[in-house]
Amino acid sequence: MLALAIVAVVLLQGGGGQPEPSGTAAHSPAAARAPKPPPRATFTLRLMPSVTGARHAGRGKHLSQHAAAKLQRSQRAKTRRSARTAASKIRAVMEKLYTVAFLESNPPRSRWLRRFTGGARQQAWGRRGVVTIGSKGQTVEALHEQFGTLHVQVLFGREHFPVTAYATTAFRASGPMKGGGKLIVRSSGRFFLRRGQHGWTIYGFDVLRRDRTRRT
């Protein structure tokens, strides 16, 4: 009887109430103040036909016609897979370049140069007003990408490994200017990349800019 009395008292005092809803934390002020992710350039990738080097002499010489054709199909399939992998990595390089060069606010002045190598790095720094937003970044609040396209052609060596690549870009972004109006940035480029120890880097390029302003 004593045990039943204790249980009754607990129930009357609300000791068995329901727990807090699990979704309460999602509506907390801290969650509402979560910073937005930084802007990131994204390119639609188009893979152009690959270019392969000379084959080894004598490869498939002693095979039957059927076996030689099967070997060629296997090599072409392997080349296509390797080209897609290389193009995907090249897209990552170009997206990082355009993100830092145009979309991020106040990045370190030379961080975008990591995508270049050799003489191309010095050339890119000399043309930083074209390769990046340059001094126009001081006149605009923030840029937002409108579209980006990337075409990649991979060149293979004799061992069917990707060695170099040719890429073309078309990029457009816009943003409000501090004094009123809108800045529209249009960049098109041709890039030559090589595969190195630390990934793909740019060793040659040619970039054009055709910006314009619009009153709002």
C-alpha cells in the first residue's frame, strides 16, 4: 500500500511528464545565427575528345584480329575513364581559382597563384587585374556567379597516362556596386595544364575580360 501511495503522489506532481521536443535545439538562436557557407564557383564540365600519343611498336602484332580489336576497345574504355577522372580534377582546380579570384571577399592577395606554376605564375601576377577581380573588388559589395562552363581536352602519353590538358572557361558573375548600380563580370580563358607531383597546375594561359556596369 505504501508503494502505491508513493506512485500516486509522483503522478499527481507531474514527475512522469513528457521530455522536451527533440527539435527545440534546431530553433535555438545559435542555430539561426549560423553563418552562410562561403561562395564557390561551379563549372559545368564538357569533356572534349582526348588525344593519345603514339602506340608502342609491336603491340598486338601477334594477336588475332578479334583479340586485337578487343584490346583496342579495352584501351579506349580505359582512356575514357582516365580522361573523365583527369577532367574532374582539372575542374576542381579551375573552380578553386575562380572562387578565390572573384567570389571570396578579402582573400590573401596571392592565394589564387597556387594554381599556376613556372613562368605562368609570374605572368598571372602581372595580369592580376584580368585574371582576378583586381581593383574592381573595392567598388563592389559582393559578386555572385551567374554561370560557369568548362571544356577540357586531355592529352595522353605513350603509356596511356594523362600528361597535359587544354581547358577553356566562360564565367559570368554580378554584384551591387557600393555607389549604386551593378557590376557584371565576364571572363573567358584558355588554359594549358600539366600533371605534376601535387596535382594539375597551369603552365600557360590567355584570359580576356569584358565587364560592364548597369544602373539599377
